[in-house]
Amino acid sequence: MAETPLHELELRKVYAQTLVELADGNPEIVVVEADLGKASGTIPTFSEAHPERFIDVGVAEANMIGIGAGLAVDGFVPFCASFTPFATRRVYDAITISVAYADANVKIVGTAPGITTGPNGGTHMCFQDLAIMRAMPNMCVFAPCDAYELAACVRWMADWDHPAYMQMIRMGRAPAQGRRRDAGEHRLDDALRHRGGGAARRRGRGRRSLALRLGQAPRRGEPGRIGAEDRLRGDRRESERDRRPGRGGVPRIRA
């Protein structure tokens, strides 16, 4: 039976499968979850393949980070995952002291960033994870845009003997424009070129680079297309302007 191409899988499935492959050859790989193993894909993929190296601490994200730091000191390579706000913002001080400041070999994965968490609501949405994690000492930060970059990031993180954070969208994504669908492993030191030209250079990372995919990026001579996030940002500006005193659109409260 032919193996399913990575770009046809959910990204959380690619994450879990890559961890299983790494753990098959490295007995130090450990997965630590905070009651969201199904959301990150490690249940059942990793939990069944290596149950002795799968730890679920329950709804206790700070404990997850502390346990991960302890495992790293003991020579293990822990991958700690949760929803992005819980994996970063909620436990920021624990990560700063126990992982970043201590230069502990802990890998942190924030799943469903920003609005991709969808129906879970605003309490589960985090828009500042990349900014706050980049501010830490010794921390490498990744935001892969497709399955091939994701698999490459996980492998690189496993080999990197220092703290690392990766933002991970859970659902499936088409491969980035310019990448062959039968492509092998992505090189993290090599940018993916979407289209040549000499007028301007445009860079993207993670979800933002998906706007440059085939069918979405405007070609030379075509007007630029406005993306969903840009529309949301425009709607937000309109809404904020309408709420200013003296503007129409918002009724004034009268005594």
C-alpha cells in the first residue's frame, strides 16, 4: 500500500508521525501533554507506539513545563504541547526560568494559534506567542507553513540541544507554492522561492506565507488580492472608527 503524502495529512498527524519515527531510533524522545493529546495528534499515534514514553499531566500546563525541564536535565528530549495560549502565555514565567534561562533541552509546541482554534472561542486564541517566545534567551522559534516544513522543524528540534518553540496549525494545508508535491525533507537553512522578479521582495512565515501559494499570490500585472486576515483587519478598523465619540453607526446613550 502506497504511503500517504505528507501534504494530504493533517499537520498534527504529521507532527505525531514524525515523533514516532524519531522515537523509534532515539530512546530519549519523550512526549508530555497537558490533557490535549488528541488535539495535538499524539493520542493515539504516539501514545500507542511508545506508551512508556508518553506522559499526560492533566490540565496543568506549568507542571508540564516543569516535568519537561526535569526530564531534559536527566538527558531526555521532551516535546511538550498544548493549545498556544496555554503552552506559552499561561506558563511564560515557568518557561523563562526553568527552560530558557536554564538552557534546558525542552521542545514546546503551541497548537491551533490565533483564529485557527475557531469554535473554541477567544479564551483559546493567542496572537502574541511568536513575539513573546522570541524575547526569551536561548529560545529558537519556528512557524512552519506546510507539512514538509513541519516535519523538518520537528527533526531539527530533536537534534538541537537547546530550548525550542514551534507554532503548529492542526488542520491539513496544501504545500507552499514552489514545493514539489513529491518533495523530500525541507531544509531549514534554505528559503523556498515562490516566484522570481526584481521589483520587490516579499517574505512570509507560517500562516502568512500561505498567502503566497499558487492561486492566491497575484502575478505581475494583476492587482493584489486581499486575504481573509486583511479583510478582518479592515473590518476591525472600520468598527473601531465607528465607536469613536461623535461618529455615526453607534447610538449614543441618553439619560
